[in-house]
Amino acid sequence: MLRILTIFLAATFSLGAAEAREVIGPGNVVVVPLHGEVSPSLALFLRRAQKAAENDGATAIVLDMNTYGGQLDSAEQITDILNHATIPTYTYINTNAGSAGAIIALSTKHIYMAPVSAIGAAAPILSTGEDLPPTQKKKTVSYWSALVRGAALKNGHNPDIAEAFINKEKEVKIGDQVIHPKGSLLTLNAQDATEKINGKPVLAEGIADSLPELMQKAGLKGDVIEFEPSGFEQLAFWLTALSPLLLLGGILGAYLEFKIPGFGLAGIISIVCFALFFFGHYFAGLAGWEVVGLFLLGVFFVLVEVLFFGHSTIVFGVVGVLLMFASLLWAMVDRYPGQKFVPTGQMLKIPLLNMLLTFVAAAILIVLLARFLPQTSIYRRFILSTTNPPGPSLAGAPRSFATALPLTPGMRGRALTILRPSGKAEFESHVVDVVTEGEFIAPETPVAIVSTDGMRVVVRGVAA
């Protein structure tokens, strides 16, 4: 059943991706809605739209913008995405390009505005709406001023206008004319932005009542394709945003599956988490099926190590773990058409940070599980019910029988079943339910009692 579900999900994601790609044809103009809050999901959608447009031969990308702003880190991502564009980019400010929206507009080659619209006021603030502390504000304004100036210069816009959106201390002069005095953030309406000084507009190239009018004024030809996020893309946004948690769930599920004999719920959870991780990154355009193949190859090497070599050699295990690590990292690295296959340091920064935090969290949780989970009665009953042979044991016997064999620390015996961490051991011809301190102990291994607590007997392996 799980296999059928996995195949169905894979086919569904593949079909959805194919449909999104097939709607764009050579010579088309792709219109991408940029409405509402600037967020990580919007950055993912725009990046995917841009890649699809470039790969399928579109002649231009037009951002249909109406936003009051949003997260600056997402605006920085979108700026970087637009800087990689290989086809002309346009922004149509349909009412608002506030704050982060102004930064994004400056990252496109051409800007057009609706008759009643505005752009500007991009000062960084806290998520609560309050102003930044003085020292932090100074550093942040300095950084973003440099960033928007660079974006403006790259795309042929006035860098002083761009900086005045961020820094209220910036005065803007064009020739001898003062466009904006210092003391407040710059905001331009459509008429101000399109005013020509010395034969060149202040910022926007023109005013357009609609997208068709923009295309006419800009000389864009070809069919207009509106690139809308599908339901699958919305799901992909969530899955990629939750990728560290999916990795964490996959790792913890695999750990518990390894601890619990037989295939059960933990294994299903691990498979589902890893499947959702790869499906989300595939449909978001970050990864292809080759990363899934690399991950499965790593799993194969690990299984070969465990099932055929019994840890007598670590070569297959190490190779498998490295392949799995590489596939997870590869899935999170964002590459653009024409970029080199080997990722750069900047491309690896966020994926490596996510993986590091995930592995640290997994290590902490695994230590806690190894320490406290074996002590829970539910876990011990589950282990014993699935691994131990039937028959009486001292721990479950009436007290009168149990007292016939005093169980004291240091007493030696042997494991009758695998202890991982619970099982049965034999002490002086009596079978006793025992639990280890977290380690696995193979059958017939000599053990010694570490401590007893009521009916709970803790043992550890000892030399013969």
C-alpha cells in the first residue's frame, strides 16, 4: 500500500510540474503575479516562474506588482533571482510597490506604473512595526543602501533614487534640480516617477492603464501567459519551508525503526518524511529525480553494510551515509540555468545551515530517546511483544517465585534474546525480563546486572 501511495505521489507531482512547463511557449510573455506580502513562498514561486520562462523560450517576464512589502530577507532572495535573469524583466506597479516591493522593482530592467500607484518607503523595521534600535538601524540601512544601489546600477536606474527609498538622510539631485530633500523617505507616485529631466525619466519608463497597454508601449510581442501558482506549488512551498522538520522526522523515524524489530509505524513515518522532502524540492524546481536516485543508492550501501557484513567493515556504510548526505544537500541547493554544476559557497550557505541545525536537533533528540524511552512501560511492552519468545520470566512471575532468586548488582548471566534495549536474560537457570542502558546486546552475550528498581532490571554487556 505504501509503495502504491509513493508511486501515485510521484506521478502526481511529475504531472503537475509538466503542466506548469507546457503552458509557456517560445516567444511568449510571462506575467507573474506579485501580490500580497513578500515572503519565502513568493520567492520560491518567482524563482520557479523565471526558470520555466527561460527554459521554455519566453521573451520577457512581467511582474504584476501590488504589495505593501514584507520580509526583507525574501526581498533579497528575489533580488538575487532577478539578477540571474537571462531575458528582459519588467515590473508593472499595479497600485503599490511599497517597502520590499520597491527593492524588487529596482531589480528589474524596466518599470511601468498604473496611473494611481506609488513606489518607495523601503526603510527596514522590526516585524512588530517598530523602528530598529539605533546601532542595528545604522548597520541595516548601510547594508540595504549598498544593495539597492547595486541593483539599480545593474538595471539602469538612478542609484540615488534607490538609496533614498531606504535612507531618509539621502538627498536626491538630478543635475541642478533637487528631486527629494533629506529628512524623510522617498515615495514616488506615477507622475513623479515618470517625469523626465534632461530627457530621461526619474524612474519609471511610462504610465500604463493595463498590462496590454504596457506591452504596447514596451514593444512586447507574443502571447501573454499568466503564471499562477498551482495547488501543488502551494504544497511545495510548505514542504520546502518545512524541509528541516521533514529531515528531522525522517532521521528520528529511521532511528526508531532501527531500534524496534520488524517494519512498523516508525519506518513508515521515516519514508513519508523523506519522500515529502524530495517531492517538495522537486516540484519547487530545486531538485530532480537524480537526487532521489543518489539517496536510494546511499540507502542501498547502508543496507549492504548492515545485512551482509554485520559492521565488520565500515566502507559500505560510510559511502552510503555520504551519498545520502550529498543527496539531501544537493536537493536544497538552488542553481540557475547556465550555472556551473559545482555549487559556490553562497549557494551552500543556507542548505548547510539547515542541515547542521537539523542534525544537531536530531542528535539531541536521539540521545534523549536512548536515555528515557527504554524506561517507559509502553516501549518495553512493545519491544517484548515483538522480539521475545513466549514463556515465563522472573520479572513477570509472582513475588513468591521472584524472591527465590535474589537479583543483585553484579550478578552475571547471559542474554537469551537480542536486547535492543529490552529483552530476556538468564540468571542461574531463571529467565528474567531486563533492559539495557540504551545499547544493543546480541543473544548469548554475557551480561551483568547494573541495578534493580522494583521489577525493572538493568544490565550491561560484559566480557566472557
